[in-house]
Amino acid sequence: MTISLRMFLSSTTFGLVVAAVYWLTTRENVGTILLGLFGAGFAFVSGYVRVIQPKTRLDGDAQRAPAELAGETIGVFSLESPWPIVLACCTAALLIGIVLHPMLAVFAIVALFVTLWQLVRESV
């Protein structure tokens, strides 16, 4: 397990534990959801690092010095993709839907998953 994966997994655990403790002490929905999303965001990054780890050399390579790792491929990022902007719009629609109307939130979640699927499909 690399250093970056351990860091993101510990941040995921921290976010989810804080969300659970916050819910148990305050019973407040909005703060709990936001803290849970904090943990979920790190879980998403942890999953990405875990999937991309066999294809690249990230950090924690004990056999080679950092100077020898310069120029290694870290990941595949498409520079002309519209999906990051669509992802931001879907996330904004989801947050607005949570506040204003649940039906908008449901449509935003569906659009969010379709957008994430397209973004991952394009990156791999």
C-alpha cells in the first residue's frame, strides 16, 4: 500500500467517523450530509488511486530514488473533455435539489452517475 493510498484512506475514515459522531451528538441533517460527502470524496479518490496503481508508479517505490521516478506517467487526463464541467453542474444541481426539491436531487444523482461513468470511461 502506497503512502498516498494510506493518506486518502485515513482521510476517508476520518470524514466518515466525524460524520457519524456529528449525527449522534447533534441529529442535524445538513452538517452530517456535508461531512459524509467529505468522506465520500476521499473514498472516490482512494478508489481511483487503487485502480490506477498497477498501471503507474506513484509514490512509495522503495527500489528507486525520487529523482529516478521523474517523468513517470501518473495518470491519464484528457485536456479537452467536457465532463468535468458537466460534473460540476450536476453536483451543483444535486446540492440545490437537496435544499429546494427532492425530485431535482433524484435527477441530479442520475445525471451525476452517468457523468462519472463517462468521465471514467474516457480516462481509462
